[in-house]
Amino acid sequence: MTPVQTIRENHTAYPSRDHADATDLMAQMGVRMTFAKDEEIYGQDEDADLIYRVVSGSVRTSRVLSDGRRQIGGFYVAGDMFGFENGAAHTFSAEAITQVKVLLIKRSVLASLAARDRTVAEQLLALVGRELARTQEHVMLLVKTAQERVAGFLLEMADRIQAHDEVDLPMSRQDIADYLGLTIETVSRTLTHLENSAAIALRTSRRIVLRNRGALHRLNS
């Protein structure tokens, strides 16, 4: 049985609870799939008929611009939902940054459940609103200086990964550069500058200690 057949089979009966929870519904009704590092989850311009929730690992959404440059739209970690679109097709592709496990559920099924259950509708609206807020913050980030962009990114990822002062970034520096609209050389130089100013410490290329959150917040303000 193919994954799509399994999804259809799982969607033939809705939970009978009076009030549902969107994430619980995905766990009950969704299909779990595993993708290898750098494997495509869905492609740009493909039909956007599924919604995804990250169980473990991390995902990036990206598209290739007309001049060949890659633009990363967002990063998603455990607990995040992605694949929401205004239209019928995906404007970005989605790839696994690490090995990733995701839950898939048909978009039409979630819409039907939202129509039947106000709690689900409110939760989905909140999830879409959160994604819109992230998109707006990303746009605002792109008009800032390199230091401001990198500082804001580190603070954002520390909050989303729920790290304290030591952050293990799953994405590469090239991913960060394409997300922030910078070159990889600029990202590396900026991280080194932040380390020299005692705002951070670079344990490895991906493990970063936030030594002075106040300084990072001031740069990001």
C-alpha cells in the first residue's frame, strides 16, 4: 500500500470526540514517513494537498531564483507544521536537513475537521498566523545589517529549539546564508566577529554558545 493510499484509508473515519486537538488528530489520522538527509519531501509547484508536522529532525523550504540563486523560506523543527499554501501548489520545495520523521495529513481532511470543530479551526488559524508572523519577521530581518541578521537568527533558533545557552544548529552555514540573504563568507566573518566580541562562543561550526544574550538582543533590536 502506497503512502497516499494509507492516508486515504486513515481518513475514512473521523475521531468521535466532542472537541479535538489539531496535533492529536495528526497523530491519530496522519501517516508517518521518514526522509533521509537532503531528500526532497515535496517539490516547488507540486500540488499542495498535504499538511506536514515534524516529529523529529529538521526541514528547510527553498526555491531556486531565476538567476540560479537559492532562497530559503524557512526552517522547521520538531513540533512545527508546514506545507500551508494560499493556492493549490507549493511555492517552495521542502527538503530534509537531517534524517526527519514527519506526519502527513490531507489538507481537505483538516479543512473538514475545522468546519466541524471550532477548537480545531482556532488552532489551525493560530498555526497559520504563527507562520505568517515568522514570514513577516524574516522579511524585516533582510533589511538589517549582517550582524543584526545573524544575531536575530541565533536568538530565534535558540528559542525554537528550546536551548538555553548552547545551540546545536542542524543547518549548514550555506543554509543560514541563503536564509539571511548573505554570502557564506559574510556569515562566517560575522560569527567570528561575534565570538571576538564575547557575544558567542563557537564550539564547532554548528554548536554555538550564547555567552551574552543581552548583546545579541541589542544588535537585533
